[in-house]
Amino acid sequence: MESTKFLLGEGDVPKAWYNIVADLPVPPAAVLHPGTRQPIGPADLAPLFPMELIKQEVSTEREIEIPKPVRDVYRMWRPTPLYRARRLEAALDTPARIYYKYEGTSPAGSHKPNTAVAQAFYNKQEGVRRLATETGAGQWGSALALACRLFGLDCTVYMVRVSYDQKPYRKLMMQTWGADVLSSPTDRTHAGRAILERTPDSPGSLGIAISEAVEDAATHDDTKYSLGSVLNHVMLHQTVIGLEARRQMEMAGDAPDVVIGCVGGGSNFSGLMFPFMPEKFKGSGTRFVAVEPEACPTLTRGDYLYDFGDTAATTPLVKMYTLGHTFVPPGIHAGGLRYHGDAPLLCLLYHHKYVEAVAYQQRTVFDAALQFARTEGIIPAPEAAHAIRKAIDEALEAKKEGRPRTILLGLSGHGHFDMAAYEAHLAGRLEDFAYPEDAIKTAMRELAVLQP
Ligand SMILES: *Cc1c(COP(=O)(O)O)cnc(C)c1O
């Protein structure tokens, strides 16, 4: 009998995260203080993050032990399954073998709890009482709400007002887990009040919500801030995905020719691919492909420059592919893929051509999502459907060549809270949108003054 699922036992939850910094062929660029333009130190980050996470942010150790209480929480849903997409393969009539690592089995429905749980643990260990964060559509907020609940922390989520009003279900998920969810801009912070004075009916934005959450943490001794992607320690925590996937591919007696993931800030894709990178650094032919929306083409059309992490231009400067921190995300349905930059570690690998990137329009992405749901059964998150689109295209190429190809894709979450997007697609109301070249050129000119 040919296997469809490759399952590890609870005892196989990884005991250490993999830190790719130990193996990088080129050192990462320094993170700069926005005022002095000098490299920042731990003291600069201490008001926002617990010391253990700051240490991980700059660590060069190859393996970082996963604390037992974190592994105990991981065991609630990890190891996650690796599937062979036999029904999709049959529908495509392809000689390619398609595998997918499914992170939708977590209680929040995505990969995000892998880091939320670790972050909540280290904060609790260092005596923090409350975490503050921002969320757009709510994937990150719900992951952190869950993690805080499990470690006995309070959780305040600044949720962008339009999402708060229009997407009530993830808000209710966060509230179910006991988080305090605020419609941002609020009147609780200087940043929020300043916006409300000028624009009382402001719909909010991720940038405003970040400013509010950061201010909340910086002005309360018992409160820290938490970020769900982009930072090195987030990529580190997500490597449990790839560490498990490596073993599962061995169980399947196979090895990937191409590894594919969708990229918003880069955490699920990095988590899947980093553990496969040591062989790549030694010259293996495995390809790694990042997939992003044409509406937010950070890697494929942005430049590799120093930029702020937030719209309000308050964070340290990091070197990354960016569309400029003034980027206004178009209203596409993959809410998790609309960040103006990407994780510096992923950008470094892309810059040095260890990773490729491709961008797709949302209609073809949703076509792929439907084909996947109608063959494999799982309704994918719109974000994850970007990776599915590329996997299907790779499988069709293999068919044209008449040669097998082993494809591993990251299925970062399910789409049960995204049915409004499916509704729009099924009704033929989804529109394609490519980010205008003019806007990119203007943003790049503005960034010139920030370069050291
Ligand atoms: C948030 C999210 C993403 C994008 O974030 P990354 O940091 O790039 O992984 C992708 N898929 C799902 C399901 C998400 O919730």
C-alpha cells in the first residue's frame, strides 16, 4: 500500500531549533539604530523583548535547545503531517511527486503558534505579565492569544479597525482565548489619539497598530511587545517545520528537487527551507522558490536596501528587499502577504541566489486553491495557495518534460476564516492587481537618504 501521510510520533518533536546563521556563507548585515545609524545592541531592544529572545536574535550557535515547556505545548499538535498529494498528482496527470507539510493542524490554524508559544514562554520566564501586539486580519493575534493563554500571560491585541469591523471571527477567536482585542486606532496611546484627532473615522492600518502596540510595551514595565514574522528569532522558531519535514521526506524515501513556500514576512517558508540549506551551501541542486503576490512583489520587484520595519518609521533600520515603508497594501485577499519588506535572513539568501522568487496574480492563485481543495480536500489559506500555484506549475512543467520531479510545498494554514475571499472568487468578483512601477520607483528614491 502506498502511503498518503508520513507521520512522526510525539517523541519526534525536535529538541532544538536550527539557527542558519551558524552556516551562512556570508554574514548578515548589521541592524542599525534609526537615529545614529550605528549597529544596535541588546540594550536598544530590551524595553521591547525579553533578554532570551534578544540573545536568539543575534546568536550564531547552530542549535538552540527548545525548552521542555515549549515542546510540551508543541506536542498538542506537532509533529504536523507531511502528505503526498496523490489525488492532485492524478488530476494533473504529472510524473511529479508533490508533498505538502501541513501547518493548519494547530489550534489557530496556521504555523504562527510555533513562534507565539516560544515567545510567550520566554516572556513568562522573565517575569513579564502582559504581551502587546498588532494584527491585521488576525492570524498573528489569534496565535499569540492562544500562546498567552497557555502560559498565563495577559494579551492585548491592537487590531486594524477595518478588520475588527469586517472580519469578526478571528477577533472572536482571540476573545475566546481571553485576549483583550482593541480596535486600532484607540484612544489609549499617543499614537492612536494623534490619528483620531486628525481622522476620527480612520480605518486604521498595520503601521498604526504597530505604533500603538510598541508604545504600550515601551510605556509599561510589566509589558513586552511581540512580533510574528521577519525577525531572526521568529525564523529560528519556525525551523521545527523543516526539521520535521526532512525526517518525513526520508520516511517517504524521497528528497525534494524543489522546495516552495509563500512569503509574507518570510517565516513559514524560512522555517521549512532553512533545515535543507546546509546541503545547498555545499552545492546540492535543490531549488528553493519563494512565492509572493503581484500586488506586493517585495522580492521580485523591490530593492535590497536599508528600510524601517514599520510604516511609522520608528523601528531600527534593517537591510532587506523592500517596497518602501510607505507602501500602502492593496486590498488583496491574502492578508498575510502584504508586508512591505521580508525577513533579512531570507533576503540575504535571495540576494546571493540560493533562493528564487516568483509572483502571481490572485485569480490564478485562487484557481489553484480550488483545484487543491477539490482534490486533496483541505481548503487552503489564500496565502498558502500561492505556494500551491507554483507547485502545480512545477508539476505541469515536469509533465511537459516527461520527467519526474519531487516537489515539497509548505501549506502554512487552512482557509476556514477566509471564506469571504472564496465567495468573491466563486462569484467571479476577484480582481487582479499588479503594484504600479511608478510607486516602487518613488519609494526607492525616498529610501536613498536612509542608506548608511
Ligand atoms: C501570516 C501567514 C503567512 C505569511 O507570513 P510568513 O511570515 O511569510 O509566513 C502565510 N500563511 C499563513 C497561513 C499565515 O497566517
